[in-house]
Amino acid sequence: MANIKDVAARAGVSVTTVSHVVNGTRFVSEAARERVEEAVSALGYVPSAVARSLKHNVTHTFGVVIPNNSNPYFAEIIRGLEGRCFAAGYNLILCNSNDDADRQASYFRTLTEKRIDGLIVVASGSDVVVRQSIGELKIPLVLVDREVSGVECDLVEVDNITGGHLATQHLLELGHPYVYCISGPAGLSPSTQRRAGWKRALAQAGLARKEGDLERGDFSSRSGYQAMQALLKRHPRPSAVFVCNDLMAIGAMAAAREAGLSVPGDISIVGYDDIELAAYSTPPLTTVVQPKVKIGELAAELLFERMDGTRSTVRRVILDPRLKVRGSTAPYTQSA
């Protein structure tokens, strides 16, 4: 590849003059500018982004670390994030931690070495482990979807307690005598908060918790399938289940159909997230809507506020969820 010295030699000017033309940092005569531009074009010279970042201490790049790049929920957040960043001339480096705290910490170090200007993280691992990894960072940070206790940084998430309450209340209002739950992993704040909303709705309806009314998954379709298989062994069989994300809900519907049950004729199911696939499942999934594109856009906006110095205080943006009723829920009938 041609370098700046090659361009200078071909144009018959100094390296400094080439730099001023390429970066627009100082007046250069029209004749010299034309020779430099001709040399750049002829040699296919591409200025080094790394060199520019070393000089200006800005790379116009953000790092993004998510726990599972196969989950459409995160893909839709990234769509909003990337759109807002692209419009502002910023690039993203995307890393998948695969829900591995050690891998996540390694990505934090790698991204820092690449001199990113800011970091957006959907955290994996216990709060203690995440806190240790994040505590080493000296760049603007935004947490998305999951708050981490003891970490004072910007945050964008949806009110998960309200979301869990909306889902459960909907099933109770349809006349179901009780609502079972398929939760995400223990110790993960979205799981804990959605489960808290489920418990609150049951308590407000005067319903005491039942033994075996909760199964856990890992937010994958397979885990939802397995959790529903376990719930269907309960006596009496559940007529309504709140599932703490859409992928698990889709797996749960598959398990119900495999058992010879109709959704929603025999069992009603509510998911959480409103991924694009939810509208096209069979039947279309009733779910709690998270404004995923807006979450991504807001995460970028919080970083830009830090970058341009308009804000130094911590911001916590908590968005409101809403319920989207589709075909996976129906009024309770005794035969169910």
C-alpha cells in the first residue's frame, strides 16, 4: 500500500503538505493541492485512521459488547445504535461475550487497546465480576438492559418490573386462575425484575404462590422448550404461562404443541421483548414490547453527550414497556 511519503514524492511536495491537504488543516496553494490529489488518486493512498487517532486522540469508534449475537433482541438494539452512530460519522466494533465473564473482560481490554472513544455494554456475569472488569476502564460507558450494582455510569433499560406485571395481569384479566412463569437465569437483573413483576401481579390478585410454579431457562428457545415440558407435568396443568423473553416463549409454544395442546385454546402464553419474529410465530405471540431501536439510539446519544462535554453527571433512562396482544392468549375456559 502507498504511504504518505510515496504521495509526497509523486506530487513533488513535502510530507507536511500532503498531511495538510488530506486533513484540511492549513491553506495549500491550488497547484500543490491538485498535484497531491492526483497522487492520492493514482496511488490509491488511504490515510491511516490509527495515525489520526494518535494525533487527535479521537477514533470516532465505539465498542459494543453483548452476551449473545444470535438473539434477535440484541440485533434490533444494535440496529438503532448503528443507525445513530453512522449518521454522526462513528463506527462500531461489535463483540459477543457468549455470556462468559472472562471473555467479556478480555474484550474490554482489547477494545481499550484499540482506543475506542466509548463503550456500550450488555453485561454478563455476577455484579462483582462485572464491577471488577468495568472498574479498570477509563472511557465513557453506557450499560444497556442490565444495571450493575455499585457501578456509577449511564444506563438505558426498560422498566422490567412493570413489564412482568403487565404480562401477568393480562393473563389474570382473561380469567386464568393462576399464572406460571418461565424465568431467565437467577442473579440476572432483568430476570429478577420481570419475575418481581409477576409476583406483584399475583399478590395484587390475592393469589398465593404455588410450589413448582417457576421454571428457569437461559433465554434460548431450547431452554424455553425444556422449561415448558417441566411445567406441563404439574397437576393441575397450567392454563397460562408468562415467559421472560420471546425466544423462550417460542420454544415453550413448540413444547405445548408437541404435547398435543392448542395455543391459546388449552394454554395461553405471553413473551417479553417483541422481537420481529414474535409477530410471525404460530400463533403470533402476545408479548411485552421493549422499544429496542430507541434503546440503541439513546445509548449512542448518552455517549455523544459525554464526548462533546455537554454532560458530566450520570443519567439513568428507564423506558416504559407496553403489552402487544396477539394470538397466543385467550380467555380461560374450564376445559383448559
